[in-house]
Amino acid sequence: MTRYDAIIVGGGHNGLVAAAYLARAGRKTLVLERRPLVGGAAVTEEVFPGFKFSVFSYVVSLLRPEIIRDLELPRHGLQILPLESTVVPLDNGDYLGSWADPDQTRRELARHSPLDAEAATLFGRLMHHMAMAVKPILAMVPPDPTSLAPSDLKGLLKFGGHFRSLGAERFHALYKLMTMSSADYLDEWFEFDPLKATKSASGIIGTFLGPRSPGSAYVLLHHYMGEIDGAFRAWGFQKGGTGAISETIARAARAHGAEIRTGTAVAQVLVKGGRATGVVLESGEEIVATTVVSGLDPRRTFLELVDPKLMPDDVVAGINRFKFRGSSGKVNLALSELPDLTCLPGMGPHLRGAISISPSLDYLERAYDDAKYGEFSRHPYMDIVIPSMIDPGMAPPGKHVMSIFVQYAPYQLNGGWTDARRVAFGDAVVDTVAKYAPNIRSAIIGRQVLTPADIERITGLSEGNIFAGELALHQLFFFRPLPGWARYRTPIKGYWQCGAGTHPGGGIMGASGRLAALEILKGAGR
Ligand SMILES: Cc1cc2nc3c(=O)[nH]c(=O)nc-3n(C[C@H](O)[C@H](O)[C@H](O)COP(=O)(O)OP(=O)(O)OC[C@H]3O[C@@H](n4cnc5c(N)ncnc54)[C@H](O)[C@@H]3O)c2cc1C
């Protein structure tokens, strides 16, 4: 019987990154993925003949540069095409645009508010510094502040020293970002409401927060931390969709000797004498390994892949309290023609970027109000992109694919998600798009509607939370997923965690997979 050094449960991008690093270090590594394809929430699928979709995650920015370098991802197929603009259609028929050219963006903003045009430059600079301030933390294994172990004390010193080095002004700005609502934070900077709305939107993505909820400013910062080719705040498309990123990482892992088996669901992690010894598959096959690493979210890692009785009671209670509360949906459209925006008619560069349906802060807060009381937003926030405009291979010639990320669609819907409610949710989304692009209805050839319940069913992300657990302050850094268990270990020896439910959290970042692999390789915690 083959014995592996490491088995990774789940071939999401974090599992694949962990596998690549372990295999690169000479460990005999096997990835087991339940679905027929790798990638988890980062997959490309031909949902309608000839129309390819980044079914769940759709833009990339957060993938850590050190992973791109270490695994030589460009050599294995990483090719990110820039997403250059954002257009916000306004209720008065006008629009607010932001473009690749900063001067053009400044002029556009000045058209709406000369004061905001001035403030935006300073704000951009501050956010850049804030992202730089937080960036090293993304690559840091969280120390345990209650431990006196030398490695934890060293980590705490590094953490404290890092904040000290920021200086008072930047530390205060960071503290505010960690604690305030994005609306309050942006109110301190800007006056033009649609500008505040569109900026605050990145603070609500994937959360069960509204723009006026404290804590949303941190999520805004989380989305600012992206970097493409050294350009902060840049978002882009992977050629071939986000699935091509996962395949690229899988190729790198295989090149280092990792094996990847798809269509292979793990039923349980085998534990003998308090130590993980391998896994048993749903088929009944047993595979032995010295180390087992779960790329699944904390609920599945701690309470489903192993018998919860093997976990200390406080860990079970802590994971039961860990908040998932999925709040996002996705609608993917196959189109016979491009949307014709009333505010910017015809073909133009705006169709190569994002279209943000975020006309005002009140609009976003009302969208949240619906979700707070158990309904999907009747008028949702939407982040719309048309990948076929940048990567024509995504759709047949002359046709297009449209990706619509939707906030809010609560997992706990009143009466539960049924087929009829899914259709109604899809209708609310299309009706909202039609308000700004009336030709959309007649252009639809195919429509895929994904509710949080669908996201959970297909990817395994509990409650459909896109980040494998909310990015709330009480679930970050040394609290992610639990105090005492934030260093990728679990209470079972030889059983580790590497998914987005660990520090530094969700998004196509790969950081959890990398940090977990480096911890395992250090042999710490044996
Ligand atoms: C709708 C949506 C939109 C998003 N948009 C973006 C975006 O635009 N940009 C961005 O950066 N991030 C986005 N995200 C977030 C990002 O995609 C996720 O945070 C990230 O992909 C999680 O990666 P992961 O490897 O930790 O876990 P996952 O991708 O969840 O991978 C876990 C894997 O484990 C497999 N698995 C589950 N159970 C078993 C089992 N028993 N045995 C074997 N395998 C199993 C699953 O099939 C899956 O492949 C989005 C997510 C969603 C859902």
C-alpha cells in the first residue's frame, strides 16, 4: 500500500498551493478532490454550450506575489488581464466612472465634486499605505497572544514592532479602518454619495454587514490589498477564467511531483491514538499518510471530517459559534448581444471593466435591510463584469458572458431556498440590470442562478459563505478560526487545516495554503 507523507483533502486553490509547497519540499503528496475538477470556488465551467463562466469567483487580485514567484505560476499558465474601469450608473441617468488613466478619473470625479476629486488622491495614498501596513501580516503565521512559547513571543514582538513602525498617524488610521463602518469612514473623506456608495461596496462583499455596520471598513481594506504586477488595488481576469488559476497551481504542484485525484470524496480522516493516520474515501478505500491537511472550511474540518468527540469540548463549541451566514449569490448570463447602458449607450471601454450597481449608500443599506429580515434584496448591489470583452475565448464569436455577483442573498432565507425562490431571486437580479440596460432581457440565451444554498451544495463552503467564514474582526488573525488554533494545527496530531477559514481568510489568495505548508514543513507542533 502506498504511504503518503501528506494527503490534502480538497483541491480548492488553497489545497493546491499547500500541495505544491509540500511536494516542492520533497514530500510525497496526494490531493483528493470530490468534484470532477479542481478549484473549489475558483473554477471555469462551460455552463451553456460554447459559453464558459468563472462560475463563482470571477476576478483576481489577492493572489500572493510570493506564491506566483515560488511556484513560477506564469510558466504554468498564469496570465492576468487587467480590469481597467468601473462605471456606476446613477439614478438621474448620469454615471460615475473610474478609468485606467488617473487623470481621466480625476476629471470625471471633478465633474461631480471638485472637493472629492482632491480628496480621492489623498485617500488613495492613505489606503495604499494601509494596505502596505497590513500586507506583511498576510504572510505572518498568527502568534498566540496567550502563550509563552518562544515562537509565539517572537511572533508577538514582530507583530507589535510592525505596528510601532507605522507611526502614530497611520496606526490611528488603521485602527479606525479596523473598527468603523465603511460609510462612516468614507463620510470623513467624501461628499458625493454615489462615490461613497461604490467605494463602500467592497466593504460588504461576502459579509452579513451593511455599509453602515461597524467592521465593514476592514473588509473594504481587505479588498484593497490586491496587487497585480506590483500595482496595488488592481483587479484582473485570468485568461480562461478563475478555473485556469486553479489549473495553473495544479500544474505547478504536479511538476513538483504531487498527485491529484479528482472525483474522489473523502468521507473521514482516520485517527488512531490521537494521531491522524490517513483517510477513508466515500468509496471505502483507505489511504495512509503521515500528515492529513484539510482544505475545507472550519465546520467541515473540525466537526465533519473527524468525529467531533475527538475534539475538546471548547473547540466544538467555538466552531459551532463560528459565523458563516452566507450572504452572496451569483447570476451568470449567456448573452446574444452586449448590454446597452442607458447612461453610456453603445459599445465602449466601460464594457471592458466592472459595472457597479451601487447608486447610493441608502440603496445599499436598504438592500441589506431585506437580508437582515431574511429576504433576498429586491434591489441588490451587483458587481457586473463581461469577461468575453477581455477574453473572447469565453463565448462563441459575437456572443458574450456576463458575471453578476449579488449582495444580498441570505443563506437563512425565510421559508428556505426552493426552486421557485431561486427563480424569483434571478428575476430580481435581471429586473435590476434591465433598469440600467433595458435590452438585457431579450439578450439572455441562458441564465444560471446560484443561491448561497447552491454555493454550499456545489463547493462545500458551509452556508455558502464565500470566505469560508465571515471576515469579521472577531474571526480574524489569531481568532481565525479559533483562539489557540490559528496556526493551521488542530487538536489532533498530524491533522492540519489550510483553507480560507484560516488566517488570512478568503479570496483567491493562496496565503492560507502556503502558510500551512510552511508550518507543516517546519515540523512545528508535532
Ligand atoms: C460566488 C463567489 C464569488 C467569489 N468571488 C471572488 C472573486 O471575484 N475574487 C476572489 O478573490 N475571491 C472570490 N471569492 C472567494 C474565493 O473564491 C474563496 O474564498 C476561495 O476560492 C476559497 O478557496 P479554498 O481553497 O480555501 O476553498 P474552496 O475553494 O472551497 O475549496 C475546497 C475544496 O474542497 C472540496 N471538497 C469539499 N468536501 C470534500 C471532501 N469531503 N472530499 C474531497 N474534497 C472535498 C471542494 O469540492 C472544493 O474543491 C468568491 C467566492 C464565491 C463563492
